[in-house]
Amino acid sequence: MKPVRLRDISPRLAFQARPASTAQKIELVDRLSAAGMRAIEVSSFVHPKLVPGLADAEQVFAGVQRREGLSLECCVGNLTGLKRAIDAGAHVAWFLLAADEAFARANIGRSIDDSLLELEKMRELAEGTGTGLGTYIIAAFGGPIGLPRGPASVRPLAERLLAMGVEHWILADSCGYAAPPQVRAMVEFAAGLTGIDRLNVQVHDSRGMGVANVAELARLGVANIDTALAGSGGHPAAPGASVGGVCTEDAVQLLELMGVDTGLDLGALIDTANWLDAILGAGEKGFTRRVGKVPLDQAELEVFRKAQGTFDWARR
């Protein structure tokens, strides 16, 4: 199977509803990039009244280390947000577009049609700036309170995006509706329209199917998968999204055992996930960081044994 590039979205998800200092936000991004992460969703350029926890987006972008090959990315909700992202030097800005009309009106504050009109203005602005523009398709697989969504219901929106020249999409399972069969159907459909290398798929773990979906994406040849360190995330307007993204550490462990190259240092990610959990104090998720990575050689086995302590079989 071909290598997978994980894109970590925890710097946005972790802090949009929980307080942290600007310095802590910068440190999280720098820790992720030092562990080998090459695409990071740093923050959102949205109105501070809507998401006060991310009001310091400019300061975070100004403070993070800019390593070679690192893509510093963000979310934007409108033309003003895109201007801020360009000025901050974001490499990629992702427009927040919902596949669900009711969710679009409730959360984004406008219809899908109005969102597409805004996106057209943004596409014109982004040309030649050095900031790439793509779009989320939020709740692509269904939700937050509606029925599951399949390719047929997403097709009209996808075709309108292609007609506008917007070819890079994040298919977000925002509410954790999808299992591997739904993931396969949606990816095969979307890849047939825009090409599999232009797709990101964002996995949430609301119903415990996150790592199974990551495995299916790797089998399908999806190279760009969104995960969240320590399972950070949640969204007040989407009940099914309250669990957060699938844990980056768990996804890396899975992919390693599948023989898929991620280029990531799992030990460093586990350390950073524990650090983040201590900051947030909210009992973040994750299995691998709690029990330790699977030892793949003798040196790793010795580290694992020391971390676990002596196991008394007589008291088993």
C-alpha cells in the first residue's frame, strides 16, 4: 500500500471550545511538526465572537516554526477570513461548506447556495496568492441529526464544485455515521470525479469505527487522511461529533502494523498527546498512548517492559 500523509486537525479542534494560551497552541503545532507531521490545521479565521478560543489565529501562525515541507493550514468561513489567512501566510485555506442544508443554516449561517456564491468570490481572491483553496464537505456521510448520506445525495454539490474549479475536498464524516462500506462507496464516487489524490477524508470516532475507516482508506489508496491528536474535538451543533476526531496516535499505530509508511514518530506523538491531555484536563481519548505502542523490535520491547513494570503471572 502507498504511504499515507496524515493531516492533524487537533490545534483547531482542541482549542475552539477549551481555553489555552497562545504559547501552548504554538507549542502543539511545533511538537506535531517535530514528530514528522507535514500537514497541520493550525486554526480558523472566523469571527472572534463565533469562536473566541481561536481569536489569536494570526498570532499562532506568526509564532509557529515553518519547516521545509510543512503545510500550515486553516479553516475559513468567508472572504474576510480568507484575506486574514492569506495575510498570515497560510499555505492552504479550507472553506467550511456543509452537505446538509439544515446544518449549513444553523451552524454556518447561510444556505448552501449562498455559501457557493461566497466560495466563488474566494476562489478569485486566492488565485496567485500562494494560499491554496479547498473546501470541506461537512457531514458528507450524514448528520448531524439527519439520515446517512450516500454518493447520490452528495453528487449535485460535488458537480457544482467541479464546475467552479474547486477540486480539492475534505470529505468529513463529522458525526461518525460511516463504516468501511460507506467510506468505500463515497471515496470511489468522489475519486471518480476529482481524482483520489485531491481528496482528504476526515474521520471521526463517534461510534468507535474510526480506525476501521482509516484502514479502509489506506486499502483504497487515499493518501490524505485527517486525524486529531488525543481524539481532540467535538462540536456543540453536531451531537454526533462530540467524541472528536479519530486519534492520530491510534491511526499511526494501525498504519504501522499494516505496513503503511506515515513518516511519523509514534513515540513523540504519544508524548505530545499526554502533554495535550494534561493541558486540557478533559480526559482526552486514545488507546495507544494509554497502553503503549506495540514493540516492533528488541529495543522497543525493552522500553515497553520498563513502562509496563513487572507483570506477576501468579496474581493474574
